[in-house]
Amino acid sequence: MIIQRSILFFGFGPGSYDFLARTKFLSHQGAVSGTSNNAFVDLLFEHGVIGGIVFISVFIGVLIYLWRKRKGHLYNSVALLLWIHLGLTSMYRSDFASPRFWIIVLIVVGLTELAKRNMTLTDKRASSSYKKKVTT
């Protein structure tokens, strides 16, 4: 009884969905799928309620931050759209281990940092290699 409650709160552990797919077989179709194709359900299964709450809290925290900053700079608006896109696609694609997920996260972080510094990608202040020419 105590073990079942701890599994509910702490989950089955990372990679346990893959273990389930290798060990459980359905009578009518074969092996259980290696993923649920929903990142949030995978998190709840592998990390439990506590891990799911932590992840969703961080996700919603970033969403609220970007929502509040969206009118300050165009890059914040683009980052907000990318973050919403990431949240929606995570409901039907479980891809935390894929490069696509982490590239989008890095793009959001980069856009937010550029907006914080009030820079654009073509801004000459953004690069230290642009210096005034010295004339003699």
C-alpha cells in the first residue's frame, strides 16, 4: 500500500515507459507502445505527481513571463508563440529527448535574452567585431 502511494507521487522512474513496452504485451496487438505520444502523460508516469507538478509549474511560469513581456519587444512575442507551439505539440508528440524540443527551448531563451538587451539580430551593437575605423 505504501509502495503504491509512493509510486503515485514519485513515478516509476526515468525510462520506465520503455521498460513497460519491453515487458508487457497485449493479447490482441502485441507489445505496449514505448511512449504515450503525450509528453505530459509520460512525465506523470515516469516522475509521478511531484515531477509533473514541478514541470508544469515551470512551463506555466515561462508562459506567464512571456505573456507579460510580449508587448515590450517583438522577440518576446515570437518566443511566446514558439512556447505555445511547444506546449501544444507536446500533447501529441512525446519528444523531450529529441533535438527539436531542445532547439525550440534554446531559441526561446535566445530571443528572450535579445529582447532583454533590446537588440536585433542585425544590430551592429550586438557584435564586438564592429569597431570604428581608425584613420591616420
